[in-house]
Amino acid sequence: AMENRNDRAAYNLALTYDRPRAGREAYKLAREYYRIAADGGYAPAMFNLGVMFHFGRGVLRDDKIAGYWFKQAADRNLADAQYNSAMFYHLGYGVNKDDNIAAAYLIRSAENGFPPSQFQLG
């Protein structure tokens, strides 16, 4: 699905709730609004869902779910999600360790201008 203004609005609303030490209720609202935007195809919302699940921010920590959301965002060409997907595949977080897939995501991220990926590749 193509992103639309409603997806971006839901994402921006989620950002207002997704703050350090926001508390369970605020994180729950952030997650719900990120999900609305993610379901609409908005890659930054997918990335932030991955972050929430990877760090257990307002949810139970779950790298399988985090990896799913990072991959969804990575496949929509979001460079920081491509980098996170590369790291998940390299380290085996929530996915089967696979350095070939990791390298492919790392290269795509570097090509998209993400400095940590460019640094990793030298």
C-alpha cells in the first residue's frame, strides 16, 4: 500500500506518546498509532515498532517481532532499518544467523547513505 497523509498523521501522533519514561499507557498508544501507520505501509512506523519490540519499550522484548518490523521497513528502502536488519541477521537476533543476507542489507543501507553501514563496509 502506498503511504498517505493518514499514515503519516498516525505516525506523528505516535511520536508524541513515544518518549523516554513515558509510561505504559503512553507506550501502548504509541504502539497502536505506529501500527496504524505501519499497516498503511509507512516505513518509519515499521522501524519504530521494531525498536519498541527490540528494547521492550512498552511491550515484552521480542526480537522475532522486532526483526519482522525491521525487515518490513528495510524492504521499503529505509536505510536505518536495512542496517538493523543486517545486524539482526549477522547476530542471529530473532532470525536464523545468515551473513549473506546480512551483507546484502548492509550494502543496500550503505548505498542509501547510512553512515554506520558505510563505516562497517570500510
